Amino acid sequence: MNPKLIGYHEGESFLHRLSGASKLLFFILVSTAAMISYDTRLLLVIGLGSLLLFKISGIRYRDISFVLVFALLFAVLNVATIYLFAPQYGTEIYGKNTVLFHGLGSYNLTQQELFYLFNLILKYICTIPLAIIFLMTTHPSQFASSLNQIGLSYKVAYSVSLTLRYIPDLQEEFFTIKTAQEARGLELSQKAKLLDRIKGNLQIITPLIFSSLERIESISTAMELRRFGKNKKRTWYQYQALSRNDYIVLLISVLLLMASFLLMALNEGRFYNPWR
């Protein structure tokens, strides 16, 4: 099975039935709350809630395995880089220096540094599942409609919709060409050397980019012939009015954002300090 990029998957969960506008605003507000606050208590609540919503959505791991592995590698690289260049940043933030393991020079592993890095990992747990849920439970047309609902120009919204629709087709075309090349004797699987695989994939990607540009030109011409963009407003086939559940979701997101600001005031800063 070819790995798939994130895209809309039909489902029967209540997340699929929510309006795209409410899901978009929920993602933006809750992600903002998680990003601006380093209060571990709030991050744990948001993180556990994100994982619960991920389970409720019914999204299968095999459909997002590539993205999850990429996100995990990026998170590990980010944490390792932070520790490499600022091994004592946690002690500066929390004002304590509780050494767990002694290292070379300033590379002593402290409770404070581990606590700070733990908060960083929590931020990934808070935001990545929410982003996946939004993208995989929202139809591209409804996504465009939601962007227009919150005030974005419908031309930009429609461009985003076309992009989301085109990504799966582009990926499918890539794997079709790759399979054809392998059938002709060009080894592009994990059996081949890394450098050979890179060269082989580049040989596929380069003509695919040019064919994509030609397709974009054809779509643009067709839209111009249909006088797309003439009027200031437009209607949406996938437009969905807000329901009671949508308003509940929006209320929860606003409360979480308000909680982050309240905790910042109580903590006298962005960081929750258990050593105070």
C-alpha cells in the first residue's frame, strides 16, 4: 500500500458533521491557547482532549502513518536541537538547578530542563492531532466555504480548495509513474541505495512538476472563461450553517483560550513553575 498524504476521508463521527467554520475556528483558537501558554496543566487538558477527539474521529493510523512519522522526527530533532544549544534554559526559566545527571561542561541534565522539554512535546501533542482531524474530516469545498465564512476572500478560499483537491491526484500520479518505472527495471524501493532512490525520484518529480503547471494553466483558463471572480460574493454548494454542536465547540475553544490568558496572569508569565 502506498503511503497517503493527509486528505479528506468520509466518516460518520460527529466531527464529520460539524461545520467547517467551527472546526477551523476551534483549531485556530485552541492551537493559539496551546502555543502561547507553557502551563503544563492546561497543555495536559488540551493534549488529552486532542487524543480523545482523534480516537472519536475514527481516523486510521495507516492513513496518516507517513505524516505522524515525519512529525515525530521533526519533534525529536527540535527537542534535541534545543537541548544542544540551550542545555540550561530550563534552569533560567524556573530559577532552580536540580541536577539529575552530570555531563560535560554545561550539559548537566536537570529536572527543570526536562520539564521545559516535556512542555514542548505536549505542544506537539496538542496541535498535531487537531490539525489532522480538521484536514481529514473537512471536505475541501466545505473548507473553502469555512474560510469565506470567517472573512477570507472567496478567491483565496477557492484556491485553497483546489490545492487540497489536487494533492491526492498528484500523489496518485507520482506512484503510478513510479510503479511503471519499477516495472521497466528501475529499482526505487528500499532495496536500492539511498542516492539511487533520490536520483530516481527526482527523475519522476521534475516532469511531474511541469505537467502540473500545464494543468494549473488549463484550470485557470477554464475559470476565466466562466468569468470566475466577476462578483464580490458567491454561494457555496457545501455551505453548512452552524448548529448547536458547532456553537458548543466554539464555546469550548473560547473558554480554553481565556483559560490560557487567565493562567498567564496567575503565573505572572507564560510558564507554570512547580518549584516556586
